[in-house]
Amino acid sequence: MTVDFLRRLAVFVALCLAQVLVFNRIQLFHCATPLLFVYFTIIIPRGYPRWATLLWSFFMGLFVDMFANTPGVAAASMTLAGLLQPYLLELFLPRDAEENIKASAASLGGWRFFALAAIIVVVFCLVFFALEAFSFFNVIYWLQCAGGSALVTLMLVMTLETIRK
Amino acid sequence: MNNLVAFLTKNFHWLLFLVLEIVSGVLLFHYNSYQGSVWVSSANSVTGKVGEWRSGVEQFFGLQRRAQELTVRNLELEAEHFQLRRRLLEAQADTAVTDSMMQQMTAQLQLIPSLVVGSTLNRPDNLLTINSGSADGVAPDMGVVCGTGLVGVVYMTSAHYAVVMPLLNFHSRVSCGIRGSGYFGYLTWEGKDPTVAYMEDIPRHAKFEEGDYVETSGYSNIFPQGITVGRIIGISNSADGLSYRLKVRLQVDFGCLREVYVIADNTFPERRELLMAARDSMELAR
């Protein structure tokens, strides 16, 4: 039980509670829900074991699902995000990046981090709402939900990043 | 083996990803009713297709035995078919079928239904009385038939009754022919047996045999062609030896005649008038 693990666990619990108690109740314009818990996956540092990333993401999704009563939806989407995050992080690293660089705005640079976060959040929202609806009869509505949620989530993520410094 | 282990350890996270996604999928489909129903219905179509293929393959392996079974069944059916055909042919020579043929024929004609209210059988000039008269459209020289065959010709009418000269009358002469061949002659009654009449003037070169049907030839101004009269039961020579004289068993049973039809065809009066006018003019020309 390393300190790092415990710290990560604390963030896990905090994000989970925030999502479940606060953000799940918010629905802007009847379609946009802030899905802040994906932030947990975004900030996993470089070099973290891939299997560990996957497991953390999966359990974050699972716990949110349990509270939101949508079993499997968030878990599946989060696992996908957990798979993509290491590869995307490699993509957005600055030239002289260290081995265990943190995935944050301070270390990567504002725009790189924003790009990384944006891609992960958008993909996550698309998959999340696709699984939730489980049909493509109403493509417009799906895109509205995903787009709206992605926007709100991104705003919250960037806000958190500025605080995190 | 080492390579496999190495491969697995290198790509362990992919395997884990797969496992976790499968677990999420199971949760998704099991605990959400909409997703679950979509899964079940699409799974059913897939399993249905696979089952179809499987049964197709199984059927293919059973084909030879099936072919043998079918051959045996085929033979049985052919034998049955042959028996039934034979019986049908025998039955077709029955009066039941000629009755239906008569019904078909009379359906095409304009008929006045009528009942026989008086008849005799034992006189040389037997006459029938029917309960339709001029008020019903019956006129002299109209043909009279019944369900089984030819009855006679209307002789005289009153307002509500008519007298019919049946075949069983010495004065009756109906132009008849043998069904199937075109040969025709005249049917007359000799008296004594009410079920037998004689057909004269059949040429000696005519081809026919006993059992052939005799029907109206159509060469008359009273009856259309094809009305059954009877069957040939005997062949003999005519008095002068130049033609055949056929003994005909009459189809109509005059002993129990009740329902008859008067043929009210519109073309016959015209033909009769024309023939009479032609004969009169020939008389005058002589």
C-alpha cells in the first residue's frame, strides 16, 4: 500500500462522491450531464502500468454505475478511456519529457493538456451515450447529449486543472 | 511455449481490457432491460441462423436413406394411382356421368321446367301431358328433354297444359347419331318394349360397336345436338339389306318420368319456317 496508491484512492473516492452526489443531478438543457469522473483517467501519469490504468478506470466506472443505476454503461466507457489514455499521452508529450511525467497542464503545457483531455472526453461521451441509448434511431439527440456533456465536462476539467497547480 | 508466455505478458493489458469490457457488457445486458432485450433478440437471430445451417448439414447426410424411402413410397403411390384410374374409367361408363353431361348441356339452353301430369306406356300412340302451356311459353314442335335424356316433342298446347308425343309413339321420328362418329339415322319405336327403340339407315361402312351412345344429331329443327337418347345393344341388317338397323336401349325411363324441360330455343322456329317455305315453293314449282 504505497503512498501513491493511497493518494490515488483518495482522489478516486472524492471524484466518485462528487459525481454521484452533485454532478449526476445536473442536466443542462435536458441533455448535458457533467461526467467529471473521467478526469481520473486523464491524469494517470506516464509509465503507470497499463493493466493498473484499466483496473482503476473500470472500477471508477463501475461505482458510478452502481449509484446511477446504469450497470455497465460507465464501466465499459471508462475501460475504453483507460485503454486510450496512455497512447494519447505519448502523443502529446513535450520533446524533453521525463519518464514518469504527470499528466497535467503544468507539465504538458496548457494546449497539449487541453487537446489530450478533449479527445478523451469526447470519445468517452460518445461511447457513454451510445451505450445508454443503445440505438441510433435518434442520431441528433445522441450527438446533442454527447456534445453538451463533453463541453461541460471539459470546462470542469480545465477548471480543476487550474486549481491543481 | 516461452514465446506464448512472452506474448501474453507483453500484451497483458489488451487481454485485461477485453476481460473488463466483457464484464461491463454482461452487466449492461443483464441489468438493463432495453439493452437486454436487444441482445436477446439479436442473439436469437444469430442462433437461429446457426441452427439452420446445422440442420442443413445434418439433412445432407441423411439424403440417401431419404431417397430410398421416397422411391418405395413412389412405387406404392403409382400402384394406387393405376387402380384408381381403372376404377374411374369403369365408373365413367355409368349413367351418373351421362347425367352430369346432360346437365351441362341443358344449362346452355333456354329451358322451361315442367311436370308430367299424365302418361301412358302400353298404347302404340302414347302421349304425355305436362303442366306447362302457352301461358308459360310452350308452343307446338318444341323439344322436350329430362335429366337423363330425350323425351319427345310438344304436339299440342292449351293455356296451361301441353300434350307431348314421346319417343314411345309410332309417329315419332327423331334424327339421332352415334356419339363419336358422325353417322346418323332415324329413331323409331316398334311398340311392345318401352325401353327399346330402333335406329334405321346407319350406313354399312360406319364404324361403331355395341355399347356406344346414341344422341341427337343436330340435323333437326327441334333438338340441339348432343342430347343422349340411349345405348346400342344390338346390331342387325335393315329390311333391304343396304344399311344397319340398331337396337337402342333408351336412356330415359318413361315408367317413372316426372320432371321434364321444354326446350324454348329461339332459332328453331325460324329454321322450321324456312324449311317449310322451301318445300312449299318446290311444290309450287312442280
